[in-house]
Amino acid sequence: MVLRTSNSLSLRAGLPKAGEACPPLASPIRRAVGIRFRMSNFVLCTLARILVDIFGANFCNEFLHTNAHAGRSFAVTQAEKIIAPTQGAAGQFAFLVAAGIFLSRIAGLVRDRVFAHYFGLSAVADTVRAALRIPNFLQNLFGEGVLSASFIPVYANLLARKDEEEARRVAGAIAGLLALTISIIVLIGVLATPYLIDLIAAGFHGEKRELTIRLVRIFFPSAGLLVLSAWCLGILNSHRRFFLSYTAPVIWNVAMIATMLLWGARREQSQLAVILAWGSVAGSALQVAVQMPVVLKLLKGLRLSLHYGAQNVKIIVNNFFPVLIGRGVVQISAYVDLWLTSFLPNGGMAALANAQTLYLLPVSLFGMSVSAAELPQMSSSLGSESEVAETLRRRLNAGLRQIAFFVVPSVAAFLILGNVIVGAIYETGRFTRDDTTYVWGVLAGSTVGLLASTLGRLYSSTYYALRDTKTPLWFAIIRVGLTSLLGYLFALPLPRMLGIEPRWGVAGLTISAGMASWVEFNLLRSTLNRRIGKTGLPVDYFLKIWGAALCAAGAAWAIEHYFGRHKPILVAIVVLIPYGLLYFLFAWILKLAEAHTSIQRILRLVGTGR
């Protein structure tokens, strides 16, 4: 296997890659949604200074050129003058991804809070959650992860070699092939929906099943559009335009939020669910539309084709299938969870979805952001085999530290302070305090494999940069096999054996998935270490971040119990802010470089007023 990615790279290994009406939402929330934010020239210039000081010039340039391309005001010109002298580092790309994902996830949390207000953990809530996940296989199979692993390494390599014409042809061919394939699958999916429900949600019967069928048929076109959005993301990421690609999903979330706010108080749950599905379709179309102008500008025009015969297109397609199969295997695991949850009491599926929304927040912000930013960087590495191996090893180890520094306190917060987090986000309207405790239990189960899942993403990206999409596939198959077997045992027989309520089988699903994630992570790490040298987190660093996180979580837990019962959002403010500050303080005392860097930047910002 030749590791070099220069012009002399050997291609022998191939490139990879219901019922009643819902209560009205509180009027303050309605007013908040309608607030228009205005920013003066002074505020924009001040924002530029802050961003430069904390995050470096790369983020600021990305922010300006992606979001201010429609016009050039005096404030933008002044902000560019502030940014120009500052030299950004390549590592800031990870922040661009994290910033975009953060905005998208915040919008998702708002969407879920509004959803919880109108649907709670009802049977209709289960139906909507299931209906969203069934056609979502399109996005999971053909979307961001698969295209990133197969398309970006080839396209980014062409850009690195300054072959823009070939890069443009490849992008047009992949877009054409993808659009044709997705259109056929969407049509088949709409026609075969009743059979899919019988297979994947066999525990649904009567009105619950009929509503699910209706919703799935509406959601299918929405999922197809989101696949095309993933193609846009591939283009934007390859050109280092990370911010736009990861903030675009905000549009989809806003469309669904607006739909529920407009019709939630005037429709019963089943009717609102149908309207919400159409809102999802509109949001998906808008998500693609907001990215397309920048994509077309970067490509300098787009010529769609079905030209499969071109060498680089063949390489992408050939490497697409191992990743597709790997994602398909993972999707099978998700459908096994869906199938098992359909046999559990009402509310289980909605509780699982709520917990997964929170669980995926650190996965996306820290695992996905670093991995997505590193993939094009790793894929563009030049030099001899040993030089590329050294570059990959250095970037991987730095990324692992960056991910762990933020994911470990996330695990501690979910496990010890999960009731505070769940209550602040979901406890409104039909979502009760008992529901909060239930979702917290499911979320606590998810913490078992949170760190392994996030670190494993970066290891997989390193394999993809080495033009190896098959090794992660085999390890994914092992993980899914374990997840399915353990998931069945933990979700159905084990609660009966332990004499606990059947609904807690949902927590068993998340625990089993976490155990399997650690198996996969260790396989990924040990195999890669044999190829590029020793990688991983030092033991002393691992112990320090866990010590800082647990001490901070213990202090925050004491604050919560002293503060007593109040409104969930108020409790979250009083408890979670001190938790975050204490974690950074303890990490600084333990001399962790990541804490020192962050604190020094904040102190410099406060001290200089810049």
C-alpha cells in the first residue's frame, strides 16, 4: 500500500473513496421566534476582533466570505482589515465545522423542545419519530459520511494538483449519478412503504401503523433532497468552506419549528404530524437551495452527466460501495433498534430519539467536526511513505486530544447531571418531570460508548485518507453484530429477568450499543497502529481529563441539590455554567494544554479589550 498522495501516488490500491388538540405554546417563545436581530457596523467590527483573538483568521475569513458575499458594506471592509494581518492555522478548520454544527444542533434542540411541547412521549410522537427514521436510510447510506469517504479524497486531491477542469467534470458526473439513483429509490420507497413498516416497525398496529405509512411516504422525498445537500457539503468541504455546509441544516430545522408554531395549537396531534411532514419537505428543499449558489460559484458552472467511464469517477464509485455497505450495516443496527423499540410500551421510541439528539451533540460538535476537518487535510498529504505516515500520526494524535478534552466532560454531564440537561430542553407542555427521568436513564446508557464513538470517527477518517474503505467496513460489521445481539438481550429478556419495567429496555439498547462501540474502537486503533505507528491518548492525559470532569460534576451535583426544585431552565443555568467553569479551572490546575490555551485567549481578550 503506497501512502503518498502526490502526483506519483500509486492508484493500485484505489482512492476511497392521537387524538386531542395540543396546548398552545407559551407566548414568550412565540415572540422570541419572531425577533429580528440587527447588527451595527461597530458590533460587526468588534465581533471580528473577538473571533480573530479566540479562533484565528481562518474562521473569520470563512465567516465573511461565506456569509457576506451578497454585498460589501463598510463594516465588512473594516472587519477584513482587522483580520488580514492575522495568520490562521489549519487546525481552525475544525472550529469552522464545530461552529456550523453547533448552530445546527442548537436549532435541532429548539425543534425538539417545540416537538416535546406538542407531542410529549405520546403514541403519535412514536409514530413521527419512526416515520422520520425509516426513509432516513437514504441520507445515512448516500449522504455525508459515504460521500465524504469516497468523493472528498478524490476531489480534494484533484484540487491539490490544480486540475480544476477534471474536478469539475467529476463533480458533475457524481451529481448526475446520485440524482438518478436517489430518484429511483425514492419512488420505490414510496410504493413499498407498507411492506417497510411491516418489516421495520412490526409492533405498530391499527391507527398507529396507518399514520406511520402516510408519514413515511411524505418523508421519503425529504430524505432524497437531503442526500443532494450532502453532495453540496462534499464540494464545500473540499474547498474549505466548512461553515456554510454545516449551518445549512438550520434551514430544515427552522422550517419544522415554524410548521409546529403555526399549526400546533389548532390541530390535533395526528393532523399536526402530517403537516409537520410537509414542512420537512419544504425545509429540505431550502437546505439545498441555500448551498447551491456558493457551490456553483466554486465549480464555475456545473455540467451534469452520467459519465461513469471516467477514471476518477470509477474510483469514487468503486470506493463508494465498501463505505455504502458499511453504512448499510450501521443502518441495519438502527433498524434493529427501531424494530425492538416498537415492541416496548408507548413513549419508548420518542424517548430514544430525545436521548439520541443529546448524545449526538458532542458526537457532532467534537467527533464529527474534527474528523470532517482532518479528512481533506490528511488526503492532501504529500511526501514519501514515512513522511505521510508521520503526518497522519501527528494529526491523528492531536485530534484525539482535542476530541477527548470536550467529550469526557460531556459524558460526565450526561451521566451525573443528565436530569438537568433533559429537563431544560424538553420539560414543557406534554413533556412531564417523569418523562425527564425516563429520558435521563436512556441518555445515561448512551454514555457508555460516547467516547469510543467520537474517537472512532477520527480513526475511520484516517483509514479513508489512506484510501482504505474496507477495513472500517469489517469492523463496523462486527460492531453491528454485537449491537444487535446484545440489544435484543438487554431490551427484551433482561428487564423481565431483573423485574423492572419493560420500558427501561430502551436504556438497555443504548448500553449495548456503547459496549459494541468500544470493541470497534479498539479494532480500529490496533490495526492502524500496525500501519502508521503508535497512536492514541497518553494514560496520564486520560486520567487528568477524567479527574477534572468528575470533580466538576460532583460540585455541580451539590449545587443542584442545594438549589432545590425550580424551573428547569433556571436550574440548568445555575448548575451547568459552574460545571463548565469548574472543569476548565481543574483542567488548568492539572496543566492541560487545551485548557491553558483557551483560558489564555479569553484573558487576553478581556485584558486588551480587543
